[in-house]
Amino acid sequence: MVVPDEELKFDNMLMHIAQQHNGIEPLFDTFFGFLRRKTDFYTGAQKAMAETLVMSSFKKHLNVALKDKAAREESDQFEKPIPKAEPASIEEITTEGAKATPAPPAKPFVPTPQKEDLSKHVDETKLEEGEESEKGKLEPNAGNGGNYSNYSFTQTLEELEVKVPFDVNFKVKSKDCKVEIKEKSLSVGLKGHEPIVKGELYGKILTDEALWHLEDNAVVLSLEKFNKVEWWGTIIKGDEEISTKKVQPENSKLGDLDGENSFYGRENDVRSETESSR
């Protein structure tokens, strides 16, 4: 990947500063301390957006880093000798900017979470007046989401984290995965196999902000909701829904639910500011 000269021009200065610190945490402390002492970043007109601005920049560079890593792994794979008995073919997948070779042969697999980890149905004897519609729904997990046999999810008002595990006899790499993320649908699986998760999403997401990575032989997706004042009942329409009336906001990363419009408004402000700077 070619890095723009504009991004490189401060490298020498920043490297010198970084070398004066013993680790990344002291470096961050120095930088944010500078913002506190020399700017109104925390207390000025944009103070409500400070954390959002930091996370927006973090996600931007995380996305680039993950794509670079996937490209390096792909390049390494292509440089390895290909056994004559099993000539490799190259197949394009639909995740943005990524290609991968077919996955190694694997035994038939089914995710196998422990039964005690699966979400249980709400106790109908404890439903309060006006909660009759919650009968038959699932209790939310500690992250205000649900645990299913093929995936689990947690959520805040703004974001979702979805974990799709693979029970296979080899270490899964990004090139083995087939992940399709669209505005209103999702498909996750291994190449050469039926998807583990596939279907219409419960709500609409912002595809430009979607990320995924591998963690302990599982695909972990970070998805940003289009509607930032709504709790999702599930990820895939048709799956059993959690009782959103049982959601505990303090368990999410966004504990302050006052001023619903402020979440949506701040996001629009950040996007408008980002687009105008391009």
C-alpha cells in the first residue's frame, strides 16, 4: 500500500517523541495531556464530540491496518510452493479489497457452545404489567445481546459486536473466511462450506464503518447501527429475539441514555466535518 506523503511528513518528529517514552501508554498520556494543557479539546465548543472524534480516527486507521495485514498474509501465501498434487486456484471473495485462496480441507463442523452459555427465555412469572409482548423472548446476556448456537452478539445504542465461532481442526486465517457485509444483510462462513450466519439483518448498518477480525478461531464483527436510538432484538431476522425491555443500559458502553437526539446529532456532526475535510 502506498502511503500519501502528507501522512509521512511528521514521521521523523513523531518517532523522536515516541523514542522518549517507555511504551504506547505513556505516549498517549503525553499527547492527551498536551491537548488538555494547550487546547480546549476537552472543554471547548466541541467537547461533546471529543471521544467520538478520537474513536472515529481510531477506527479509520484500524480498518487500514487490518486490510494491510490481510494483504501481507495473502502475499505470503502466494509465495509458498504449491504442491503439484493439489494445484491451488485463486477465488475472489466479496469482502472489500480482499482475495484469498481456498481453505484447507476441513472436517464437517458445527459451532458447539455450551448449553449453559445459550440465552434462556425470560421468566414469564416475573413479567410486569405491560410486558405481555415479551413472552417467549430471550433474556439479554451481560452485553445486552444474545447467545445462540451459531453466534453471539452484544450491543450499545450505536454499535454491535457479533462473534461467529468455527469448530474446525485447523487454525483459521483471514484468507479462509468468506464474509459478506451489506447494509441490510450478513453472511459469515468458511470458503467451501455453507455460511454459519446468513440472512437479513434486524436493522440497517453503515457498511463503511464495518470491521471484522479473527479471534480464537472466530470471526468478530464490529458493526455500526444506522439508527442509533434503537436496541436490536437479534442480528438475523427470524432468529429468536431478546427482550429489549430487559436490556440494562449500564451494561453497555453508552450508559447515558439522556438526550437521545444527541447521539444521532453528534454522529452527523462528525461525519459532516470528516466529509468537508476530504
